[in-house]
Amino acid sequence: MVAVKQWVENMRLDRRKALFGTFCLCCLPTIGRTAAFKVEEVAPGVFIRRGVDEDATPQNRDAIANIGFIVGRDSVLVTDSGGSLGDGLWLRETIKATTAKPIKYVVLSHIHPDHIFGAAAFVPDDPVFIGHAKLRAALETRGEFYRDKLSEIIGVDQVGPLVRPTLEIADGGEVDLGGRIIGFKAHGPAHTMCDLSMLDRQSGLLLPADLLFVSRIPALDGSLLGWLKELETLKAMGAAKAVPGHGAVCVDFARAASDLTRYLTVLRDGVRTQIKQDGSLQQAIKTVGAAERSNWLLFDDYNVRNVTQAYKELEWE
Amino acid sequence: MKILGKVSVVALGILVSSGPLRADDQSEREARWKDIETSLFGARVVQNGDGVIALDAPVRADDASLVPMGITLSAKQPVKSLYLVIDDNPAPVAAHYTFGPAADPREIKMRVRVNTYTNVHVVAELADGTLLETEKFVKASGGCSAPMGMSDEEAMKGMGEMRVKFAGDATPSKPVDATLMVRHPNFNGMQMNQLTRMYTPARYIQTIAVSDGPQKVFDLETGISLASNPVINFAFVPTGKGQLKVDVTDSENSHWEKTVPVPTLSN
Ligand SMILES: [Zn+2]
């Protein structure tokens, strides 16, 4: 808490520098791409920016996740803040250009850098930062590590400080944007150990963040079996449309969930078969998932890692 | 830190980058290996073992905290001991196996942490004292300081639990493939808790001894380069006594043992 307050102070003192100096959008070497970014209104009052299907680079400023905001009668909720301070500042400017309503809530959907490092840009708005009850512990073990690694790629000024949740969701919860209720669900180990999903009750739109990947290969960092289970929980919510953490900004949920389920099932069954046949991790890495290669972007960058994660989880079954 | 090329940050704590290897790095690496070689073997000559030893290591480690290493040996005479050295890790000697009469050191697989771009060396010592080496260059980063992704308490759950799996039934005097799994976080003292700014104290496996009845399969000396929840694939020649015994000790002097029946073909 003290750290955040202190940072707000610094942010105020540094505001000029922040807005006109280091973080000034027009001075960043990424103007072309930044200008190309825009939010799309996927349901009335729900605006989402499509992240690029790349890994973090100095050029994309880690703006690789789908982020955006929901406007209610009285206030605004940020669905995810972005992958860097620059990305978060861009989103904040976009919100201010769209509505004069105050930003009251900022969601930290899970621990991954591309979803949390934009949060610092919203500290001056003094919003409630909403996260899974296990997010804080995850930030303690990994936050600084992510910050260092991202700094190496895009520069420490671009990364900004870590922000911790001020409202922790242990199971379910909701906030009211003024006649517009947003429901939250804290999930068990799945994509990560701290995945939070959201449902906009007004539009019926589901926002599962990285519990749903579209086009881009899913990254497994929690539990394979858990993810398959949580997908069933999400399906039971009955939403027709969803905003995935990566890929097209709004998709048919049942279809996208079944594509993801298929990949995770291929992973599970392939790894189990390898373990049963005394295939080593080396062997599993070379073979499992190959049939899915043409279905996902960045497959070669993540499949081996996913197989490794799955193997580690399933070999103790 | 070297200039990073392509780096993956979206998904996991471990970063992999690919960039060109500079010439001065090359000579630095050679000097480093010379140092390690001298400290391990003194003035003894280490010969090129290509063709006798093969090291299967990924060129690019997708998960630097869990890098699979496969060592294959086709020595005509018995192999006495084997070293796996990760040159640029904080403690380079990841494993030192001393084989006993029940060993079949054709193939060993294990998983290690790799901290940075580094050469990985395998040195085999034959019965007559001949030393043979082979090397591979591995691109990885952050494997030693990578957070575990869970709390220390969670990581220590079930510490010392072991499993031994056999590939099929054993026939006396014919080699059997076995897999040893040990639950242990293998904290290497380089993982930091951000709030307290304290490093999780090192606590890691130091020795693993495997015997088949009275016959030694191997003694393994290891340390902080071993991945957490270590898994070792090895082969041994069953004596027919039908009991495989595993002894594990860690740096806190905790000791765990497990004896499992070797499934034998009844004829
Ligand atoms: Zn994620």
C-alpha cells in the first residue's frame, strides 16, 4: 500500500515527464503501430483492443493481449490494463477520449506480464484494482522476475512498477458500474494459478481473459487438467459470446472453447500415452501435439513448453 | 545480460532468446572450460569422446528451469564414472555418477536448470582411467533464478516422496530401463521473494544412491543445477535378488529411502 501511494506521489511529480517525456506516445519509436491500435465496441459500452499475435518486442511494447474497458451509467471498468506502462497509458488516453466517466475499477485478470504491466498507468485515477485472491502471492514470487525480464526487452521506463490488487476475489464477486453489474469468478489452477473471469450481465458477454485463447497457441502455466475443468465451469455459465485474452476480440464462445479443449485434450492424451509407454520427456517434446501445428499461431514457440508443463503435471498421476 | 533477440514473456517465467554468439564469448567459454577441467581432473588429459559419448540437449531450452539432458555411451570398456557439467551455471557440476557392478550406463537422462547461454560438457571416465568428453551449446536463460510459480510451502509438499518405474519385466542379467522420480523443490538459493526481498534458502539434493540388492547401480553427487522434482532415467542389470533400493540425502541432511520390488519375469 505504502509503495503504491508513494508511487502515486512520484507519478504526480513526474506527471509532466510521464506524459511529455519518456512515456510520451508520440515520441515512442512505435508510432506506426500505436496509431494502428484502436478499440472496437464488441457490445454496447464494451470496448476491446486486439493484441498483436507476437511476443514482446521494443516495437510492440508488449501490447499483445486483448485489453479494454466497460462503460456503465456512473463509471468505467478496465477489463485488463495492458502489457506495459506505455500500453496502459495508451488505453487510459483512449478511455478519456471516449467517456468522461471516472475509471473506478481496473482488473488484473492474472499474473502474466502482458495483462498486468499497464496497471500502473491507472494509479492516478485511484481505482479499485481487482484480482484473484492468489494473485498477490503470485506477484510476490514472480512479479519482480517478470519486471526484470520485460525491462530487458522494452526498457525499464516502459515497464513501470507492479500494482497489487486492492480487491481480492476468492470465489465470486461483483461490482456495479451504475445499473451495470459485472460478475467475477476466481478459478482454480488452469491457464495460471490465479485466473479471474468476468461476465457483463447487461450484454451477457463473457470475458475469460487467458482462460480462452483464439488463434494464438494457448500457453499452459497452471494445470492442464484444471484448465479442462475450468473450461467446463465457463461453459456452464451459458454465455454465447466471449472476449478471449488473445485472438479476435469477440468470438462465439462454444466454438472457441471447443477448439481450446481439443488442443488441451491432444496434449493430455499424448503426454499420458508417452508416460505409459515409458517415453521420456525428450520423446514427448518431439512428438506430442504435432497434429495441432497448423491450427495455431506461434505453435513452435510454445508447444514444447506446454508439453513440458503437461509432462511435469501428469507424470506424478 | 546479453542483447536479447526474440524473447517470450507472455506465458511463463522463463525466457529464451536467440542471438549471435560473439567471438570473444567463444574464447571466454573455452577458458572457462579449461578452468573447470583442471579443477576436476588436474593435469590428466581429457580426449575428444565424439563417437563414444553423445549428449542430447536442446539447442534452445524452452523451459530453462527444466532442461532435459540425455547422455548415451557406447564405450567398449566399462564406464567408471560420468560428469555432466553446465559450464556457466553458478555450480557447474550438475551431476557426477559413479557406477557400480549392477549399472548399465548406456543411457542416462535427467533434467537440469540452465542459467544462461552455456556450453554443456559430458566427461566419461573409463575403467582404465581414460577421460572422454563431448560438448553442446545450449541457449537458455534464467533457469536458476526462475520462480517456482508456487509458494515455498506448496513446493515442499510431499518432499522425499519417491517413485520407481520399470519398463516391462526384468530378466536376470538383461538390462532393464528404470525411471526414478523424487519430489523435492531443490531450492538453489537464487529464487527471491519479492516482498521480503529475501532469497528462499537453498535446500537441494546432494546424493542419490541406487542399489540392486547388495550390488551398487550408481552413486550420484548432485546439487543446485538439478531441476526441482528430479527425474532420472537409467538402466541396470538385475541380479535376480529383486529389490531396488534408493537413498536420497539433501543439504539439510534429510534422508529418504525407498525399496521397490523389481518386477521379474516368472518362467
Ligand atoms: Zn496469460
